[in-house]
Amino acid sequence: MPARAAPSGTALNNLGYALFQAGQAQEAFDLYQRALKVRPDFPEALNNLGIFFGQQRDLEHAETYFRQAVEKRPDYGEAANNLALVLNARGDGASAIALLEKLLKENPAFAPAYLTLCRLYLAAGQQRQAVRALEQLLQRNPTHPQGLQLLKQLRSGRLP
């Protein structure tokens, strides 16, 4: 009988994600760690560890893992968006905005970043820039439901 191959980093990460979604956070954490042992430069596993720590309200560790994921892959939209949310939660909205603006230059197709950027601009009292972020999203995807709804609210004077 041939020896079984060790699981790949991708397989471990994907199983970890499934367990995390099923509410088995500690088991997911262990699998993400194993994925990184197999594949140390794995931004998706780093991002998932950031999500794990974010759920635990450990923003310092969450930020560390999200940063590492973005360093490994600068156009990784999900990790950059997550990092921006953590930066904002830690009181650094300006860095969060700068990060998302940079991301959207490198990866303009990542729609969630426009929505996060809009909300960050609104929190900073920059309504004009918030509208501009939504307009950019809708130029790329004219039927984006959240973008359309937010823009309608902003134009009618109802801040979300």
C-alpha cells in the first residue's frame, strides 16, 4: 500500500476555514498553523489567522497576521480590507483609508474595499470622498446592490 501524501497547505487552510465557519474556531486555528508550517508564505492562511484573532477581539494579533498577508501579496483585497477594519478599530482611520486607496490602485476590481472606504470616509466626516468611492465602485459594477443603496442614501442626505 503506497504511503499517503501529507496534506497540502491549501487543503489544511480550506479545512480550517470550513471548521471556522462551523463554529470550531480552535480546530481551525490549529489547521491554519499547520498550513503555515507546510507553506510559510501562504497569505490566505495568514488572513484566516487574522480573522480568528479578530473574532477573539485580539486586534493586535489580528493586525499582525493581516499585515503579513498583505506583505506577502500586496493586491490581496480581503486581507487589506480586513487590515483596514482593524486599523480603524484601533483608532487609525487615516492609515486604513490610505491602505485601501493603495489597494484599489493595485486591485480595482475588489468591490468590498470601496464599501469599506466609503464607510471610513463617512466616519472621518468626508462625505464627498465617500460618494466618490461609491461612484468608482459603480463605474466598475453599475448594478452593485450595496453600492447603489449607499449612494442613494448619501445623495438623499441620510447618512448610513
